[in-house]
Amino acid sequence: MGTNPDASGSAPPSVPFRTAVVGAGLAGLSCAQLLREAGHEPCLFEKSRGPSGRAATRRGDGWACDHGAQYFTADDPGFAAQVRRWCEAGVAAEWTPRLEVFGEAPDARRRDVPTRRFVGLPGMTAPARWMAAAHQVELCHTIDALRRDHGAWRLRSREQGWSRQAFDAVLLAMPAPQAAVLLQGVHEEMARRAASADMQPCWSVMAVYDVDPQPRFDAAFVNQSVLSWVCAEHRKPGRGGTPCWVLHAQAAWSREHLEAPPEQVIEALLQAFQGLGARAMPRHAVAHRWRYARGTLADAPPALWDPSSGLGVCGDWLCGGRIEGAWRSGQALARALELQPPRRSACLAAG
Ligand SMILES: Cc1cc2nc3c(=O)[nH]c(=O)nc-3n(C[C@H](O)[C@H](O)[C@H](O)COP(=O)(O)OP(=O)(O)OC[C@H]3O[C@@H](n4cnc5c(N)ncnc54)[C@H](O)[C@@H]3O)c2cc1C
């Protein structure tokens, strides 16, 4: 992980508080970044072996593939400034694909709408890895319980048991259904909100070829098909290597085939790709099921924060979905903590 200049230059607050951020995706990292800039001490807990969550890259023998988030856009000025910092640091770049649209788009998605798209460099995990370098991140920690003791929070991880550290606040930065499970019996109102978010699945197939099967376009939105999106991963900026295409299934199809064997999913998606003109079969294909790929919660604030209990929640689903929404939700939660700080527990204030 490289040196992250975002980590420096902050003025310490009069009373720094210790915060546990559970989930090192872009929402959690964005929240931790702003807390740190304000002089606090966030500590991140992440169940995977690396940060970045659904902005994910899978690597194989000579190939690499972003099998989760494909690219990001930046409409919000704050997020646009963050994207500029990523680009200057060499962990993101603008992507100008030759885009195709198949079928009639229900949301009138058109080729002539000018949209600036960016990708992580050399993969979609790069921006999050760069941000994570500024923080204490406890990897391979699956948090499965929260407990409040004498006004301070402790976390239990499946791998390590109860944390020795105590925290003034716990911030959950993960898909809504996973947050709902942790909040049950801890904060019923937040648990109810998280449980009511609509999160859709997505089957993703990574197909590795000896010869590029489709040189005519770099990526395509696909409507009225099993597929929703296909993309030549090896042609994104900074990639190269063995031809590799990612194929994403429609949400409704993914839901219907959630428990289908991966071979069946691979076959269905490859067949649909052939329908778009793919001229070869891959030498290797692997499927990944995203149970909670994308989601939103209607009429929700961009983050949930209860200063009296010291519990907060952020994530893409609270802020319109997507990477930009995740980043903005994390910022909103950190700002809420600044405005209404958590009550300091007696033991933490003393220590
Ligand atoms: C197939 C697919 C395609 C997508 N395409 C795009 C796209 O093109 N553009 C776009 O902008 N967005 C896209 N998205 C959405 C984008 O990936 C998300 O909006 C964004 O990455 C969400 O960030 P987050 O931090 O809110 O959540 P996540 O990235 O899910 O991060 C949550 C983190 O919490 C961790 N975690 C969960 N539970 C626990 C626990 N109990 N203990 C510890 N850690 C835990 C997870 O491992 C994860 O790292 C796509 C997503 C998918 C799946």
C-alpha cells in the first residue's frame, strides 16, 4: 500500500474519540478519512483479506478482472475532488470505452449522454487500498457481535473473540442486510431501517479467452436479456494481459437463479454473450455470486447516527447506491459525529 498524503495535516480536536468502523469498503474508508482529518482515531475492522468490498478485482494466471463495481462517476464536487486526488496518486484514471447499448433501455440510457467514467488503476481495489494505507485496518476480523460495557463499545470477531480495545462509537459500513443482523437487539430502530432496504443480487462471470471474442466494442449495457453488462477487462486503462471479459446478469435473473450451480450460470451468461456477437468460447470461466450487489433505501438520510448510543451506519444503500454514494455516505456519517459527538465513556475519557 502506498503513502497516502490524505493522512496528514490535520489539527487535533480538543477531545479525540475512539471509533470502530466495521467494513473497509469505500463508505467505511471515506468515513475514517474524514474522522482522521478531524484528529480522531478510527480503527477499521474488515472481514476479508483486503479492503475495498464490492469494488473488487479477481486475479488469475495472467488475467485480472473487476468482477464487482465496474467504474465510477463523480457528480458531487466533494467526490470529484477525491477522484482527482486518486488520479494524481496514480490509483485511478479516466476510462473512455467504446460503449454499445443492446435492447431498449427502460431508463432511456443513451450513448450520447456525456458521462465521465473512472476506473481504479491497475484494478478497482486500488483507490480503497490507497486510502486504507492511512489507517489501522484489522483484516480477517468478521464482527459478529457488539456489546456496550460501562458506556464503552466492544466488538467480537469470529476469528479473535472480544476486542481488548473499547470504543466511544461503532460505525457499521456494510450492505444493509449485514448491518441489520449486527444491529438486532442492539439498536432496534436502525435494525428496522437496515432490514427494509432493497438490495439486489448479481451473478458475475469472469471469462478468460485465448483470442479476444469481441473486438467491436469495449463494454455494453444490455437490456431485455439475461445479461445487464459486459466489459473487456483487459482493455481498461493500465490492464492488458490475457483477454478477459466480465459478464453481469440482470438483477431479476440473478435473484431467480440465486442458488443455481455456478456451471449453469456460466453456461447461461456465455450463451447470451454469444448472442451479442462473441465469436469464441473461453478457455476458463468462473462465476461469483454477489448476494447484495446494489441497493437503496427510499427517503433515507445519507447516514444514520445516534449520539446517545454512539452507533452509526453508512453505506451506498443510504445514499443512492454506487461508489459515489458510498463515499458520500461515509462523509455524512463523519460530519454527523463532529456535529453531535458520541458521549465519552468514563473509562475511555480517563484513559
Ligand atoms: C456486480 C456489481 C457491479 C457494480 N457496478 C458498479 C458500477 O459500475 N459503478 C458503481 O459506482 N458502483 C457499482 N457497484 C456498487 C459498488 O460496488 C458499491 O456501491 C460500493 O462499492 C459500496 O461500498 P460500501 O463501502 O458501501 O460497501 P462494500 O463495498 O460492500 O463494503 C463493505 C465492507 O464491509 C465488510 N464487512 C461486511 N460485513 C462485515 C462484518 N460483519 N465484519 C467485518 N467486515 C464486514 C465487507 O467485507 C466489505 O469489505 C457494483 C456492485 C456490484 C456487486
